Amino acid sequence: MSQFIDDIDQRTRMVGQNRMELLLFHLGGDQVFGINVFKVREVIARPQLRQLPGSSPIVCGIATIRKQTVAIINLARAIDFPACSIDQSPGAKVIVTEFNRSVQGFWVAGVDRIVNVNWDAVKPPPRGTGHESYLVAVTEIDKRLVEIIDVERVFAQINPLRSEISSELQHQGESQDGPRRVLVVDDSMVARKQIERSVQELGFEVETHSDGRAALEYLESLVTNGGLEDLALVISDIEMPRMDGYTLTRHIREHPQLKGLGVVLHSSLSGQFNSELVQRAGANDFLPKFDPNELATVVLKHCRRS
């Protein structure tokens, strides 16, 4: 499976063109799942596991991968997917991922292939119960529904991220003059809530949307109906269905009434290509997510420009 992630730098050329690549996999049964290739370090055979006393029931154990201790998560169990045991699957693999400044592995029943899709074809997930609450988006490949997992929500089960900011930053935010509303755009419910809580602790009101197109429509409504003067900043994820953060930023910069808005892009993905494309798209800043004090500092920095 190493060929799946060879020449990963070449794949970055799609980012900023409203395109993405998905690694398709199975958890047992016929349903196809997907994960953004940029979150994937490698795909490996089942490693030897060591049990970790007191660990979460979704953690199969820990493994040493390239001299690093990595938690291996049973993804089917983590999202409450009613599938056969992956322990009994002859094609079981571990998808080693890196996001939110952490490396973890997801044990899956089998890995299929990589597909190239346009974000326009990636839709918000249906609302329901069970494993659907762990979906960040859905798309259709070869006339089959592909469910894209919100891996940040899965990881939060074993490593909840704090959203509290320091009292000093909180005081600075509450005493700051100017517009008091921030637009937060993120397809991950967990990430959206974390950012929202941190920004609210600064004393700002928060408007949230789950994709770039919905956010752009909201901004255009402010231009038409009034209220744009109350908006201090846009904080947007990069990888989102329907319209990614780079494309949203370019639309903002090309709009006569919106082009002066401060835009901060953030991503759970690492890599220099993010910073370079942030500058090219016209954003004011980039943050790897998620550290509440770093986020608060950047928010205060750019809101002071308002």
C-alpha cells in the first residue's frame, strides 16, 4: 500500500483547485468509507500490538511504527458501525494518520484505492443516528455512496482537546473595541465547537457554517441585507465539502465589498504547502489546529486591524 502515498507533494497541486483525494476503505460489509489522503502517512499490515491498561475500549493497543509509539484505534467500534470483527478480516490494515499534531492508526477491514474528487461533489452528511454522527461528508464514486469519516471526532474520544484560553487573553478580548462577530467555518462538528468556544471566551459572538459555499452565501447576505460592519474576522478550515477554504478566501478577495475582511485559515494537516497556498489565496494568517491560546492570539491580532 506504500504506493498509495508516494509522491505526496505532487498531490498538493490539487489543493487550492477545490479538489481532493480520498483513500477508500471498508470496515466490514459493503459500505465504503473515505479519508482525506493528506491525513494519511502510510498504510501498513497489522502490526504487533501491546495492550495499554486503562485505555479507551476503542483502542486495540499501541504499536511502534517508525520508532514512534502510536495508538491503534478500532475504527468500526469507534463510530458504532455494525460490522463483522476486523480481527477476522484477512485484508485488515492500519491507516496511519497525522492530524491535529498527533499520529494515530485506524484499524480497518480492508483498503481499496485512492480517488480524485471535486469538492463540489462532496456533500454534507445526512442527519441521523448511529455511525452517521461520525460522518463529515458523503460523495458518490462509481454509483456507490462513500461516507467520509470525521476522524477528528473519533480521535477526540481518546484525546479531548481543551478550548479554554488564558485569563490574560480573555481580558484582552473583552476590552477590545471594534466589531464583535466572528464567522467560523469548519465541516468537523468537533473542530467547529472547539473554535467557537475559544472565540466566545474572548467575548466575541460567533456565526458558524459547515462549508465554504454556505459561508460565502452568508457573507453575501450581509452585503445585501446589512450587518457586514459587525463582522470582525473569518476563521475557516481548508478541507471542506462543496467549497474548500482556499476557494472561499479567493471569492472573498475578489468581492468588492468583502475583500477587506480578515481571513485566517486553519487545518489539521501539516506541511509547508498549506502556508504557501494560504499566501497565494490571500488569507491573512494560517494556523495548524488546534491550540486555544494560539488561536486567541491570532484572532486578537487580526481583529485589531478592523
